Amino acid sequence: QVLSLPIVVIVHGNQDNNAKATVLWDNAFSEIDRVPFIVAERVPWEKMCDTLNLKFMAEVQTTKGLLKEHYFFLAQKIFNDHSATPEDFQSRSVSWAQFNKEILPGRGFTFWQWFDGVLDLTKRCLKSYWSDRLIMGFISKQYVCKLLSTEQPDGTFLLRFSDSEIGGITIAYVIRGKDGSSQVENIQPFSAKDLSIRSLGDRIRDLGQLRNLFPNIPKDQAFGSHYNKEQTGKD
């Protein structure tokens, strides 16, 4: 006899996401000499961070993994706690229910369903942008406002994964009013379908209100290599 890797049998494609969550959790957190099917109900958050990072890099096929600030955002999301520090989260453990059973507050999906949507979008449409570190990605809307509203020039922008939709990326940018006050606008998130019609780089080129990628890189310099060389008159 030999124990196989975990297998999940599904009867419909809409169960695929939950099946992947089960396989991921079992692969990452089961003990080698365990009783079959027994797996930890809770795991240290640090181990979860390592697992999400390895999964992200393997799926997207990139050498650029998640950063400390990404883990902090993901911890705030999965624990629904915006008052804790990064150090506070390091000592916590995360449960299977928090990972893929409980619906995120104010949303219609679990943490894993949301993260898997980001994985799929990045793998299909954003691999080169992520690998060039052009996407901040895992960052909250509130923190984006804090970053962009501190004396940033008009048209400064950054890219983050949508909080409210599965598999969406949105662009936040600064507008200055006539009185000099700044306002942060968020463009409707782009899905994989949107980006298959027109790439992210070309969409950024099209949007005249976008000028500099945060903190201060001209957009043509940052995204120029991602523009399609279109024929005149065929745009």
C-alpha cells in the first residue's frame, strides 16, 4: 500500500474552486505519517503565508513572490481585523473555515475564492506586469487613498486587485480640484475577459488622465514595453 496525493472527486465545474482549496490545504498542512484524511483544522498564519506565496509563484510561473505588505493586507482580509499590526498577525493561527468556509464580510465569496480569482487573472493576463513589479495588487482601498492623497501630482496612479469582485484589477488615480484639493478615483475593475479584448498596457495608454505610476514613474516608461505596436488607422 502507498498513500496517494489528495484527490477530490467533483461532479460539476463550479465545485472546482472548493476542490482546489481542499487539495491545497491537505498538501500544505497534513503530516507525512498521519492517519488518512486527518488534517489540521488550524495552522499558523506564517505557514499559510508561505503556502499562498508558493502557490502564487507556481500558478503564475513567476520568480516575483508576495511581499511583507501583501501578507499584511491578506491577514487583514482573512481575519477581518484592521487594527492589528503585522507583528500581531505573526502569532495567530488561521482556520479552514476562515480560509474557505466563511463568507467575507459584505461579500458573496470566501477568502480562497477571492484569492484563486486573483491567481487566475494574473496567470492569464498579468504575468509580465506582475513580474515587472508594476502591480501593487494586494492593497486595501483605504491604504491606496492614504498613499495617493499625500501630495501626489495629478494623474499619479497604481494598480490593485479588486476587493469587491472575484478576478478583477482596478486602477486608482489622483485628481486635483481647482482649489488644489486631491481626490482619489477608482476605475471600474477589468476582468480577464476585458483584458483579452484589450490588454492592460493599452488600456493604460488610452486613459489620458493617467500620467505617472506611483511613486513617480512616467507611464510610458513603466508600461511602454507592454504596449502593442498597432498599425496606424487600425486602432
